[in-house]
Amino acid sequence: MIQARFDGGDEPALVLTGTGPRPRAVDLIGARARTTARLTGRGKTWRAVLPLTASRWGGPSLPVPAGDYRVEITPADGEETPTSIQEVPSTHLGGLRAQLAAGILTAGPPLDPAYDSGEGQDALERRYATRPGGLENAVFFESFYGRNAGCNPLAIDRELARRAPHVTRYWSVVDLSVRVPDGAIAVVEGSPEWWRARGRSRLLVVNDWLRRRFVRTRGQVVLQTWHGTPLKRLALHRPGFDPRRMAAVFKESRRWNVLLAQNPYAAKVLGKAYAFLTRPIWIEGYPRNDVLVRGDDGATRRALGIAPDERVLLYAPTWRDDRREIVDFVDPAGLAARTGAVVLVRGHSRTLHPGRDAEGPRVIDVTGYPVTAGLLLAADALITDYSSVMFDFSVTGKPMYFLVPDLERYRGELRGFYFDLTERAPGPLVRTQDELVAALGRNDSPRYEERYARWRATFNARDDGHAAERVVDRILDQGYVDPA
């Protein structure tokens, strides 16, 4: 049996020791991350140190994302694959909690077991969310339920840090694999620090629903930035009458003080879909799109290891109500081979944890990449379906292609649309990968030039590179935080 233990030193690691010839490789393989062991020993024993931290896209080394990881041992030539690895009970290693059983390492956020239960969370809620107390001159940021630190909250964070550096900035994260902006404080969802930060910050900036029975403390303000101009029907407008969903929508929107909209169309739709008709809606463009106007000087391509002269296609479909993982309408490796391009695969945030990275020659899965706008800048063309990314990518003026093999079902059964995409799309609609490859080989830009111009006039008029400045102007003018 291979012996195993956790090492909680400066770099948390799983340490394996065995007898016989040293393996050729030992890897820890998960759906969204993998690490490779440092191997020592040349005689009767060997030792493998598997880091429980990883760095992606040039970022810092952080704990591996929560999930299951398979220990894969590649034996030396002529040797048999080891079949048994010692189990190790659940252990806290600073930035994560881990256990090893049946050759599977399970990593999770570093929550104290006393709080990692319904009773423990109830106790924290009573302590921090319902007990009266003063507010802190701080902002609590959350993006996509803590799965990343991006979108509009990130752009607002950066501008606020520049103009009000003394304001404390907390970021809600599902675990410490999520990189937060410089100078910000990561608070793991469900921890005492998270409950305190959410209950005591003067301003909350979020881009999706608040959860865990959130109730605003007196004096708190919630700025709901949302996360896209809607094509597909939302909230009260979704197909089928469901009284529980209706009650949940009303309860949720009552938690917000201010709603941010990218354009007047979005303001109208979101206001009605969430019954947010009597409170302020700021129509200021999207802060996350400022970089699309200003550019990033190729930083994203460098981070992804893509040469400046490479053709890059970004495939970014939305999620489906009837499946957990990204749709399989594109074979990324086949698309890369047929077009000669690098294919970036960007799943919706809801497919981040259930799914796994797409792989293949000239394929890069960027579902976990923190800043979508950087990917839009790096791409030469966008391939999407019904995702709101279409309303952001159009800021760049670059070509878009709509791969919609399930158009009738999505429009008629799953969600429904606010307008007819077939009449207004600023690029070709295709049904198969063959049709997509053919369209990518043509120059259809002149054919869609007029549509594209109307689209940008309708949806991108306020995406001028200064949206974050205007939003922070309003935050400071309203006194939501004290900049001094």
C-alpha cells in the first residue's frame, strides 16, 4: 500500500511514499485543475509531493478549486500500476479542507466543521445578520454566487479602489481558488467572516440573486448590476405560471435598492421582469465593457499563450435549463482543425462546477477565466447562441456567428425570447458545425453592416469606456460609502 499524508506547510500538499522503482509521473487530476508531483527517490523507495495549489493564466498560486481529484500514478516501465493508496481523514490545510479515500482527493473550502451544517449556518445568521450593530465603511462584492471575481462588480471595484482607497472591499468567494482583486479581502461563503462582511458592509454590489435569507440591515444599500442585456425571458416572464417562482422574484427584487442597466431596452425589460418599477434604475452602460473600448494591449492573449497573429474563435454558449454542463453543439478540436484557429471555449458560470475543461489541439477552456471582457478582446470572432455576451461583444464591432441548432425548442419551450433573433441578429444564424465552418470562411460583414449598426445604436450607446466612472460617481454622490 502507498502511504499518504497531508503536509500543511507553506505550500499545502499531498505526500505519497511507496516502495520499488520510482513512477514516471504522479498527477492529481480534477475537472477544472490538475497538479503534477515532484518525485524523488531512486532506490527501494520513492516520494511524490503533489501540490494542492495551482496557478492559471499567469495568476498567483492559489488552493485548487473545490471538487474531486483522481490520483493517477504512471508506473515505471515494466512495473504494475499501484492499486491501493492509504486513506487520510479530513484535514484543514489553511486555504482548503481535504480528505483522501479510494484514490480520490476531495477538496473543499476551509470552513470550520462546527459551521458546515444547517445548524451552524443558522447560528451565524443569528449572530451577524439579525443582531443590531453599526455598519462598516465597506463594500461587499459578489459575482455569480462567488464563483469568480469578475463582471460588473470587478470593474466597479477597480474604479472604487482608485478613487476611494480607504474603503474596505470584501469579495464573496466559494473557496480560496477564486482570485480577488489586489487590496481586497476574500471571504469564503458561509464562514463567520462572510456573514459579518455581508451584514455589516454599507454597500453590496452583486450581479445575481442574493441568497441565504438575506435581509438588509438598516442603512445598507444593495446595487444590483445584473449580468447582461436579456434576449431570453427572465423571472416573471419565463414560460409557465409558477406561484413559488413569482413569490421568490418579488422577495428578491425587494432586497435591491438600485438596478444597473446596460441600455434603455434592458432597463425596461429588467424593471418589468423583476417588478422593479418604482426604484432607481441607472442606465450607464456596463462597467465590465469599459476595457472593450480602451483595450488591453494583448494581455489576455499573452496570459493564454496565444501569439498576436493567431486567429482566435471564442465559443460562448449560454446554459440550458434542462442540462447542467455546457452544450455539445461544437467539437472544439474539430473546429480548430478545420479553421486553423485557436478555439476558446467559455461555458456559462452555471456550468463551471458541474462540467470539466474542454481539451484538444489548439483548444483552450476558459470557462474559469476571471475576466470575460479580456476574452472578447482576444477573440477575432464570437460564436454564441442566446447568451447576453452578444450585447457585449458588439462593442468591439468584430463579427459574430450564432450557432442555434435548438432554436425552436429554446424559443418555444425552454425560455422564449424578447425579440426575434432571426430578424435582428448582426451575423449569420447557422444550425450545424459544417454551416458554421462555411460561414467562418466567408466575409459576411457587408451583408450585416446595417443590422450591426442598428444593434450597436440600440444596445451599446452608453458603452463608451466610462461606465465604471459614472457608476462610482453615483455611489459617492449618494453617500453610499465615505471616500475619505
